[in-house]
Amino acid sequence: MNGDERITVLGGTFTPIHNGHRALLHEAFQTASHVGADGGHVIVGLTSTELAERTRSDPSHVELLGSFDARRDALDAELERIAGAYTASYEILQLEDTGGPAATRDDVDALVASPESKSQRRAYELNEQRIADGKRPLEIHTPPFVVAEDGNRISSTRIRNGEIDVHGRLLDDGP
């Protein structure tokens, strides 16, 4: 990375990786790649197992996420596929707190956030804290929700519950 690169960050558990996640990742690469031929850089914060336990409404769901290493490997494979279409490079960092590099790094330019109200509130609060800390606020980029065949948004919870697959196709419950 050089000092003129555009750095875009996003974070999450990314399990299982679905079309909604892919929309967020594409938004991050588009945002980072938006300037010049230097390409920019995407930082993906992958939630640690410990952070997931602290932030889940039901901590027992953490066991459904899989190990950090397995999630990192799956995310890296997905990023490798997506990155080929863009000029930006990428890296995966382990997130130990909800702010991650977006809260602390001066060289970050943009944050990609899900359209969920909780994610939007966190992005706003993160920028408020950056300003209070004397840092410039980040651009917030929010792709629209990706919806399943039934018109409801794709989510990891719906996938784990067996309602839809990772592409939003409805799954048949059987007879």
C-alpha cells in the first residue's frame, strides 16, 4: 500500500457467505477501486469468536458460526474470486472489538455498512467517535438489501434456519 491509496473497510462474521455479503464486498471493492490506477485497498474485519460471543443477542448461536479459521478460509476464497474484477488489493484482519480499524486508523477513507438499522447506527456512532478523537469522518457506503425469491432479505439466520439457500432460493420443507 502507498500513502495515496483509497482504503475501504467493512466487517462481520460472514457465515455462511451469501449474496447479501457479496453485495457488501463488491461495494467495498468498487469504493476502494474508484480512484486512479493505484487500485486502493479493502480491509475486511472478520469477527473473532470471542467478539461474536459478546455481541450476539443469543451467544449460543456462536457455535453455529464455525471456527474463525474456517470462516477466514471461506472468506479469503470468496475475496479472491471477487478481487479479480477490481484493481484494489485486500486483507483480512481479525476483529476483536466492534470498532476495528475503522475506529482507529487515520488512513481509512470509507466504511461499507449493511442497510440494517443497527449497522447504520454503528457507522454513525463510529464517525461521531472519530470526530471526537480528532479524526476525519469516514464516507459511509450502503448497498441495498439483497432479497430472496420471496421478497424478504437474504440473511445468515434465514439460511441457517433452512428457509433459503445462499443465493436466496426458497428451500422446500418437504411434504
